Amino acid sequence: MSDDQQQSAAAAPAEGGGSVVDKKRRAPLLIGLAVVVVVIGGLFLLYDIFIASRSVSTDNAYVGGETAEVTPLTAGRIAEVYVTDTQPVRKGQILFRIDDADQRVTLAQAQASVEYAKRRFGQSLANNNALGAAADASETQILAAQAKVASANASLSRAKTDYDRRIALASSGAVSGEEVSTTREALASAQAAAREAQAAVAQARANSISAQRQQEASVALTRGSNNQTAPEVLLAKAQLANAQLAMERTVVRAPIDGVIAKRSIQVGQKVDAGKQAMMIVPVGALYVDANFKEDQLGKVRPGQPAVLTSDFYGDDVKFHGKVVGFAGGTGAAFSLIPAQNATGNWIKVVQRLPVRIELDPKELKEHPLRIGLSMEAEIDLTSDR
């Protein structure tokens, strides 16, 4: 066999689909591949231990805040509105004013009621004095009635003596029958006068008791009071305070610092008490609700620090905060139509639980946020508080 034939025969196995890699080089390549896999696995393990396990992050986070609803506490027509949407306001700043014509009339009536109540109390005191005088007069009437009883009894005694004397002489004929009849009638008249005098005493005593009871009842209404502390005066003052409060409530002020949102009133509009007029967003006291997957929350604790970024400012601005708590349930549990998992075609879906993160007020003052903005949140798990 020639040299060309031998080379052709040696090349035939390679062209027939044999191994491209020489057997001598195959083992080192496999070892190198294994080393690469082991290194990658080791790097991943080191990343998980020293980096990934030290924090959890999510981009499913949004800015929230405890907004304040501005509602008038008295009804009326809007006279002036001093603010508009997006305008910053300070606590106590006037937002709008309600026409106070009705409240001014009510206030004047309440002021008059206070003066009237004071005069009624003075009248009650004068009535007490009048009833006291009437009670004293009734005591005098008793004495006068008793004097009449004594006089009537004396007349009755004389009439009885005259009658007895005439009866004793009538049998001897010394006195006439007409004279006896006269003395008998005089005795009967004296007896009736005595009974009438006794009844007058009883009536005077009854009048005296009635006058005393009326005086006591009148005094009970004013005892321990003066024209400032009498019940009717206090009631009138309470009505006056209510009228003054309604007058003050015609000027509506901002309850907190923030930015005006959802203004729904116009000048001339009739508003009722309790109807929402606008809202104030407290841009200096916002928080973030970060929705973490349930398998990320095993090591998350309240008090742990968090770093957040917003698309509004970009990655160059970092917000710092701390975890303050967890929501009472997942978003699916509190949805309008909660998921019904007790079905035959159930598929497990990883749920997310809102975690409340409190932001630093100083950073919010430097870089204000707005409710609803999306955030990226990362919680440091190395700190338990």
C-alpha cells in the first residue's frame, strides 16, 4: 500500500463522524468545564450568602399618605375661595370662607337670649322676696284670725250667760217669752260667729302653709346660683357659644401642612355641613407601601432600615426609611372579589404582602414626593431594629 493510500485510510474515520476532539484533550476539557461550573456555583453561593441574603428588594412599591379631607362644619354659600389645586398650604391658613349672614343673625339672637335669661333670673329673685313677704303676711293673718276667735268666744260666753239667766227666770214669769227668744237667737248667732272665727284661723294657717311652700319652690330654683351660674343663663350661654362656633366655622382653615388636591367647590356654590370641599396631601409626612413576595418576608422585621429610589428623581436621589409594620392581609384577600382557591383547577400563585416603610421627613422636604408615585425599595436584613 502506497503512502497516499495509508493517509486516506487514516482520514476516513474522521470523515465518517468520529470525535473531533482528540481523546488526549477530552479529559482536560471536561475537567475545565467542571471547574467553571463549580466556580460559578461557588460565586452564586457566595453572592447568596454575603449579598442576596443581606437584603430584599422590590419595584412593586408606591408612595402613600394620610390625606386630610376638608369639610365645612356649617352650611352656607361659598363667598370666597383662596386656594386651588397643587397649591402648597400651611396649617391654619384660610382656604375658603362661607357667607355668614345667617350665622350673624343666630349669634345676635343668642346674645339677646343671654341677657333675657339674666333678667328672668333677677325676676325670680324678686319673686322670692315677694313670696317671702306673702308668707309673713299670712302669719299676721293667723294672728288676726286668732284674735277674732277670742272676741267671738267672749261674745259667745256673754250670750250663753244671758240665755241661761233668762231661762232661769222664765219659769217664775219674771221675763217674757219674747226676751227668752231674743237671747236664744243671740246665743245661736254667737255660736255661729265663734265657729266662723275658728274656720278663719284654719284658713289663715292653710294660706300661710301654701305661701311658705310657694316660697320654698321659688327659692329652690335660684338657690346657690347667681346671674352668671343660673341654669337658664348657662343654657343661653351654651346656645351663644354654639352660635359663635358656627360663626367661626364660616372661615375654613387648613388642618395640616400639605398640597391642595381634588378641590370641588366654587364661589357661589351652596355647601352642606360635612360635604368634602377639597383634600390636603401631607407631602412632608408620606410613606411607602412596598409589596414584597411572601417568600421574601421571612427575615423582615419592623425597625429595619430601607433605601428607596423613585423614577421621579432617578437613581441619584436616595430616600431612607424604616419598616414600621405589615399589612393585615394581602391585596388579593382585600380585593373586591377575593380569589376562590378551593377549586379543582387551582394553581399556586406567590402572593404579595404590603410592608409599610416610613420615610425621612428631612429628605422629603428636600425632594418632595406625591401620593401614587412608584418606588423601588430595598430592606437591609442585617439589622433587626
